[in-house]
Amino acid sequence: MSRMTIVIPCYNEADRLDVEAFRNFTSIESYIRFLFVNDGSTDQTKQVLDDLQQSDPGRFSVHDLPYNMGKAQAVRQGILQALAEPCDFVGFWDADLATPLEAISDFYEVLSGNPRLLMVTGARVRLLGRKIERQRSRHYLGRLFATATSLILGLPLYDTQCGAKLFRAHPDVHTLFDEPFVTNWIFDVELFARLIQLCRSEALHSPQELVYELPLQTWCDVAGSKLKPRDYLKACFGLLAVYWTYLRPAAAKPVLLPTPAANNELPTHRRAA
């Protein structure tokens, strides 16, 4: 069975973290382990996570950051730690479980069934037969931001900001997380920009061939979100920073990591010469 590590960034989540949901899920899906990154929480999050880890060290582990570094850095640190250990897939998931843990298996089926893909990302699409519950203001602000993001990236992405993403454990994915992000709230956009830049570096297929957007069956706003209306304004300036850093014609190209011998069985995503 494939090995999978899901990173859960946590900042002051003691009152929101559904510990029993994680325990019940791992009792069914034994091939998945969770790496919780405690992002310098000031409440009882560390104690909650330590207790969870002690209850089943084989399924739950904790990485403590010395101070609050922001979600982008917490996710980055967690993914790099996950990639340093034996695994086939890595991903990150919001701690509030707005996307239910049960959806992980849907992501896995898509990614494992198409060896060309590097990433499967959730898309919160309001369709009949699905349960997508968002505050109306956040939904429309999100759609405006998503449209602007799609235009800047030049990709027909519907939802870059969904906090549920799964990646193939591959050196190219390591490259996406290798350097600190220049943004915080929209580091997801930065991931796509880095992938575009990587694809420009002579050897990769187009981003459309490497990414799959999976419409979610269920997604619900959870009370206590740390996203504020003013953060949408910050996100707009973040888009400019992403464009300037990665997408303008003179932007520097990334350095590709060599493929380790242990990963030779994984797809290299390189075009034939």
C-alpha cells in the first residue's frame, strides 16, 4: 500500500481541533499518517497535539516551530519534513477540517491513477448534489480573487486557495517547497507560480498536465477562521509580488533537484529530448 503523510498546520487550534475525527479516520485508513505543525501557538494546542502523538506515535507526529511563522512557513516546514522520510504522497489539509478527512481517498485515487500528475488540489465548486457552504461575502470576494489569480497565472484555475492539496513525493515537488515563500496568505498561488516557472526550465510538461482540480463533495466554513476582510487587500498586493518574483520575463529560473536513486521508479515528468 502507498505511504502518505498529510501535514496539518496548527495555530491556536486547541478549541477547534477535532481529535476524535483524526483518531477515527486513522483506524480505517492505516496507510495515512498525520504530521501536525504547531506554529508557535499560545493556547493549549501543543498539549493537545502532544497527547494525540502519544496515543499513537505511528500515526501522529508533531513538529513544533519556535514562534508563530505563519501558515505558509508551517506548511513548508511540514512538507519538507514529510519528504525527508519514506513516503509516496504528501499533502496538507486545514486543521478545521472544512474539507472532511474522508476526501483524502478521492485525492489519492486521482493522483495514484494518473502517474503524470504532480498535484491534486481541491476546488470548492457550488453544484447541485454537493454541499459547499461558504459565507456569501467570502464566496464573492473569493471568486473575484480567483479570477484575478487565473489571469495573472495564465491558467484556468477555479480555486487556488482551498486548503486541501495532495502531491506526489517527487524531487520536483521538493523544489516547489525548497525556498521560503515571499507571501503568506496566498502561498498557494505562489506554489502554482513556482510550478509554472519550473515548467519553463526546459524539461517539464505544461502545468495543465501536472495539476488536477478535484471538485469537492463537501466543504463547510468553520467558525474561528483567522482570515479577515483586510487580508483580501493584502492578497492583491501579494499577487503583484508573485508576478514580479516568478512570472515576469526576467524572473530567475529555479534549480532542479537531481532525482534520487531510490525514486527512480517514480515518473520524472521530463520531456524526451
